[in-house]
Amino acid sequence: MSCFINGSSHQTCLATGLSFSPFTTSIFGVPNTAFYSLWDCYQSVATGPVPLERSPAPSASFLAPLIQINQNGVENLTDSGASNGSLSSEAKIGIGVGVSLGGIILLAMLFPFIWWRRSRRKLSAGYDSTTSKPKQAQGQPVFKIAIICALASEAGMIESILDKDFGDEGVKVTRARGDQNVYTAGVISQHNIILAYMPRMGSNSAAAVAGGLRASFHEIEVAFVVGICGVAPLHPKTQEEILLGDCIVSTTVAQYDFGRQHPGGFERRNSNDNTMESGNAKIRSWISMLMTPRNRQRLTERLMENLEILQQKENSKAVRYPGAARDRLFQSFYVHKHHPGGSEALRTGLNDCDEVGCEPEFIIQRPNVREPIRSMEVPPKIHFGRFGSANTVMRSGIDRDNLTSRDQIIAFEMEGSGVWDVFPTVVVKAGCDYADSHKSKEWQGYAAATAGACLKALIERWPLPNEEETR
């Protein structure tokens, strides 16, 4: 077996008829000496060591053939005494060894490229390639507080209480791939907040929005579900009157539409099975701190100050207090006139009790109702207790009273249970009706404003992050 340099500067082996171009090495950046050593291995296995004249790598183009057939090669690869052109056993062993070594070298050269591509995918998905942990998008503020609203009127109040809107400063919020939520980012009382808008009401929609938030913002510590709700007229534990416009802050959430549908009716699961307790020690401690008489008084004062500022900013009749005379609680068994089952069912579509003729003698006179002050406006109070959450709107006074008595539920809403399993959650909502058939939209604007003012008072008391957490 011998080797020579052909006219195209390729090293050609007369034994195999294959010529390996040193240019091959330039594709992967491997020194030519590696391939010359491989060639020496071929020679030593087939016929023993022979002198090899080496030439510098040619300046061929990338498309130059890497393997070419030599016309005389096949004859030289056979044994000298063979006439059928079959390969010798030594040549077969040499080719096998060479192919194995070449595969190992190729994998070693491809490994850095594969590792680089994997790192790039992690970076694009929001991960740090060195720690494999989620990281904040470059140049984006760190958000530890999320706010979720189901209605545009509720989200509008949150926008009005912002101390700073990052959108006005040109700061863009980066979402994770697949996150379909729409956000507004800003600052409330030195805390960066991210506001998420729900496409529709209900716990299913709330859960989907919370999932998008979780994918895009990895540092969120608490999610506030803010808006309006129906309320029970009396707190079962404290025996305090709850009026329209009062704010309810959640301690727990009970999913009261969770159970079994039998031929004879719907059977709810035990209240202990469907009650969602906050598993976050920080939130439980924070709520306990807020419930002290002194802190409740401070929160109420800050709520009123924030509400006045918000009403001046909005300058709309919708956010004004409708008046104590419009806060009417009917007996639970008395059904609104135009609803099916009413004493004189009228299908007029009117919501106002005066227009459809709901009898005022069925209105409950509450002697313990707070006396109006400051232009006949009753200041809202803050109550702490259990929310009832479901994908249905509560419009039955009898069912309301049953749930209040049996499960200690003081307010009814539709989104809290969807967010509760995704984030440590606090529901902050204000009463716009008494969760009965006399439900109307008259109090919704004022209740949304009150909830926004209460939220700001709460965030003012949320612990500021440590210096290390902001880095």
C-alpha cells in the first residue's frame, strides 16, 4: 500500500480508491493533524506503516467533493493474489476502525453546537442558562403584585388609582410565548403592579388568566381579585351590618357550586371539602395584622381619602354615592316583580323596583344601619370573611341566607376560586347588591370605585420588598 499526492492536492490512497481532502477539517475547525493521524491508522492496520507525504490544506471551495473515487484504487485494495476484487480482512478491519473513530470525532465536534442551541432555547423561554431558573426579561421591572379584574369598569378604577403608568414612560411588558393576556403595568405605593384584564366573567376564565400571569411573571407573591360582588346583609360572626358599598376582604373562599347532581336535585360537597384556605403564611399573617381594630380604622380612613381622590379624578356620576335611600334590603322570600315566580310576574325587563312596583312594605327596616354623615353619605366599612365563589350569579335571597348560615359566607362572586389554586390570593370586592332577585346595576359604579380605593389602602400596607429581592 502506498500514498501519493494527486493533481488536485488531495491525498489519495491507492489501496481504497478514496481520497480524503484536508479541506474537510476546515468545516468543523479541527486541526489537520487529527485527520492525518486517522490516515496513518488506516495504513498501519492494512499494510503496516509507510511513509506519508503531507501537503497543506488546499483552498478549495465549500462545495468541492470531500470524497472522490480513484480509478486504480479498487485494484490496489485487494490482496495481491486475489482475482475477484474482494477486500482483504486487514482492509475491512482498518475501514471499521476508521469509521468508528470518525463517528466519535464528529460527535465531539457537534456537542458544543447542540449545547449552544439548547441554551438559546432556554434564554428565549425566559430561563437563565447558568442556573436553569426563570429570570426577568431584560430591562423589565420586577412585579410581585398582580391584580385581576373581570369587568372593564373594575379595571378602570385600578387604572385611576395608579401612581405611575409604565406605558406612559415607554416601558414595555414582555409576555411569555403563548400568554394571551393583556396587561397594564404601573406603580401603587412604591409597589410595581401588573393588571390583567379578563375576557369574560367566571372562575374558568380567571384560572386561564392566572395561568398566563404565572408563565410571564415569575416573581408574583400575591394576586388581588378586585371588583364588585353581592353581599349578605349581616356578618354571621361579628353581627355587623353590611351595606351596599362596603368592602369585603377574603380570609377564605368556598366554591359553593361544587358537588353532585342527583335526580332529586343538586347535592353540595361538605363545606370543608370545597373551602380554600390560603397556604401562604405571609398572607395569613398580613390579614391577621389588618384585622386588629386599630389597623381596620386606619384602613377605613385611607379608603375614604383614596375614594375622594378617585371620584374627583373620574368626575362621573357613576362613581358617586347613590344615596342611603337607595340602599334597600327586601325580605329574602320576596321576589322581584318581573322575575318568574314573582307575585305579579311582569316580563318588562325593568330592573328598578320602583318601576316594576315592588312593595315597599317588604323592605327590612334596619335600626342599626350607620347614620349618614357628610352630605348624607354613609362611609364604607371594611369587613373580613369568607367569599362564596361559583360560575353562577347568586340572585336568591333564600339561598343567600342558607349559605350565610351554614358556611359563614358573607359575599358572593365568580372569579376567586379560579385564581386561588394558581397564586396566593386575596379577594377584594365591594357590595353592589344583596345577592337577591332585586339585583340591579345602580350601585356597580360606586362599588367598583370603593373596591379600587380599598385595594390601594391595602397595598399601602403590603410589606415592601427587601433590597436583595429587587436586584
